Amino acid sequence: MIKTPRLLLREWREGDREPWAAMNADPLVREYFPGVLTRAESDESFDRFSAGLDSRGWGLWAVEHDGVFLGFTGLSVPSFREGTEIGWRLAAHAWGQGFATEAARAVIDYGFSELDLAEIISFTAVGNMRSRAVMERLGMTRDPADDFDHPLLEPGHPLQRHVLYRLAR
């Protein structure tokens, strides 16, 4: 668990399945992903995130505020590139309150101090200005030469082009 002044980053609980599925079915939350998730797809990601925390002791933690599940923030290793990525996804009702930045700062501290990472990366679709703003508030920087076409999206997909941000310890 990681605590911040307002948030608790913790293991996933069975009671998180419903709000997680609702988030993944929300087109606003999934705007910069290829589409919304079915309940089965949402449950699969829940199980994968939970298993990752169990096996490594770190990963994508569930985020709660005052006992309410908000989404996740954490670290992962992308399947298609080198590096350790920080990511977040919160329910739309939690946007605009600084929760993503607060949780991400705590995760960055954890990654540098506990995991001894030399660098943390983050990436998103070019148009995802909300996530890009969080990356910039975290002190992450972008070199346009690092931008890339996401290999898991088909050529020509409107979300294929991604920006990459970096933060060194």
C-alpha cells in the first residue's frame, strides 16, 4: 500500500470489479483507447492487475479516496518496448481534482526509492491532453524524436500516434 494525503493505493478487492467495469464501459474514460471493454475484458484486466501485484509486489494499484474506488495508478512494463511505465486511469467523476497527479507522484517516489529505477516513462495518444498535462506536472519531458506509432494499433488508426515522456531519477 501507498498512502498520500488524500489517497490510498492498494491491492485490488472483489468489490472493485463493478466500478472498474463501469469505468471501462464509459466512452469518456476510454476516449483515448480503441474502445470500451466488455465485462469479461474488464474482469480479465482486473485479474491481470491483481496477479501482477501479487507476484511482483508492485504494479497497477487500485486507488481510493475516502473509501471510494477511483481507478488505478501504478507501474508496468510495456510488452512492446523497453522501460518501466507509469500509468493511471480514473473514473470521470474523479477528474479535475488532482488525484492522478497526487497518486502518480507517490508511485514515482516508490519507483525511484524502492525499485531503484533509473527512469520512468509514460506515453499516450497525441490528443490526450489531460494525461499529457499530468505528465508535465510530474516533471516528465517529451522529446518529439521519441514519439512513436503504437504497435498494437493497426496502421492508420486515429489513436496510433503516441507521445513519449520520460523522467530520470
